[in-house]
Amino acid sequence: MINKNIIIILPMRSGSQRVINKNCRIINNKFLYEFIIEKILDIKLVSKILINTDIENVHKKYAFNKKIELMKRSNNLKGNCNI
């Protein structure tokens, strides 16, 4: 039996430079982020998903899921980062 101790880190920004609001786009009556999170939740080897996001709907929808840990995205990670 394989020990399931894989943690997925999922950064998810509400704004996007190339595709505006891509994570909140609706595809087949679902937000793009829902497809991503649901697919990761289906992976049996994953023990935890850390989601760093400023999308309030993600925080509301997944707040009580024991497999997901939500982190508020800090202001310096929200905007454009021109280095």
C-alpha cells in the first residue's frame, strides 16, 4: 500500500495579465477553478491541497472541506509583478 502524503500547492490569482479573470470564467456551467480543484480532489494519493487565492468564492465554497487548506493571497501577490 502506498503512503498518501502528497500536498498540492495551488496558487490562484483572481486577476490575470493575459486572460482576464481566467480562473472565474464559466465553462459548461462551472468556474474554471472548480474543474481544477475537483480533479485534484479525485487524486487518491493527494492528502492535502493548499490554495493561496484572493477569490472570495473559493474561500466560501471550500471553507469546510477537510482536504483543503485555504490561504488569503497577500496584496503583493495580487497585482502585476514587473521585475
